[in-house]
Amino acid sequence: MNTRSNLSLVTGGSRGLGKNMAQRLARQGNDVIVTYLSKKEEAQAVAAEIEGMGRKAAALPLDVGDIAGLQTFVDELKQCLADKWDTDGFDILVNNAGIGATIPFEEATEEDFDRLLNIHFKGVYFLTQKTLPLIRDKGRIINVSSGTTRFCIPGYSIYAAMKGAIETFTQYLAKDLGPHGITVNVVAPGAVETDFNNARVRDNPELNAFIASQTTLGRTGQVDDIGGVVAFLASEEARWITGQRIEASGGMFL
């Protein structure tokens, strides 16, 4: 990484963890592009906040689960890079976009499986492939997984399986991209108080208290517990870390 401002792309950056990741990257001196699925105004507000910090920012629509539409997004990204930054590349890709779904194994359908497959694995895989020519050497790729790849919670068999695939993908990608000096790591959050999965952790007092009781540090996670980890992995200080899974869960179920 050199002395110019680095440029980050954060998928699912309009709210929750992605919003915090974008904010933390901006505070670290990065320009940021955030993507959104449906919350355009919220994404634009995040971009405006980042520009208020003295950085440059943009918001682009992206449905990461629409595999056929990924090339259209990449074309729009190229145009945005040219128009706003007068460049043809960026430095940091954060694959954060996703959905929550609690689906008991006995009730899971092929439709459920394919939807989560496309959003959490296939979309990430091919979005990374399609944007790779735009990622500069010595860049960063940060994938978002889940604590549920280590500990098991009923109803998460599909979701966790896809996140497990992301963790394996991360290691292979780190090996493949090492010659370019690009580091690839995965952050695995524990239970965090956001509106993810219908705000299941944030708005259910009984569940919240149970999680806190099973977490070594005695509370549920907050968005700021995760964004800083991503910002660190995107920094020059993390240049010698690659192919690693970093769980940010406060020590859940140790």
C-alpha cells in the first residue's frame, strides 16, 4: 500500500455491520464505495457521512445473490471509479452483504438452500472473481463469515455451511493471490446487536441475556466490535496476515 488514499468497496454497507465497517475504513483514511440491495437512501446517507469526514464516497446498487447481474454491477463500478476517482482500480474488497435465516433442518427447502448459496457463497465467489482485475497489487480482500462455523445453533445448518465454504475459499484465494501481494482473510462475528435476521439478538431480551451468559466477556456484540477488526485487516499493519480466520465473538461458547 502506498501513500495515496486507498479505495474500499464494502458490500451491504447501508446498515449494520457493513455501515460500521465503511465508517471505520473512512476514519482510517480510506475512500469508500458501499453497496445496497434496497435501502438506497440509507446507503447514500452513509456515503454522505463519509464525505463529511473529508473522504470520497459513493453508493451503488448490488444484489449479490443475482449471479447473472454481477457483470452489470462490475460495469457500473468501473464507470463509478472512472467518473469519481479517475482510476480503473481499487484496493480493498469487503464481502459483507448477506441475510439471516433461521431454518430448522427438517423444514429446509431446496429454494432456501439455493437462496443462501447464491447470496453467501456463489455470489461472493464470482463477485470476487469479476472484481479481481480491478483490485490493485498489495490490496486486501476481507470476507465475512460467522461464529456458527465453530459452534452450532439450531436452525443455521444452511447458513453456517455456506459460511464454512467461505472460510475454505478464503484460504485458497490467499494462496492464489499471494504472488500479487494481496492478502485474503475472513472475519467471523459472533452474535451482534443489529437488525440482521429480523433483529433476533437485539430485540429478544431472553436470547440477548442467554448469549451474554455464554460469552466470556459477558455481553452481546456491538457493531463497533467488528468494524475495527475489518479496518485493521485492511491496514498496512496487517500486511503479514493472510489466509486467516479471525473470530470476533467476545469468546462465545468457549
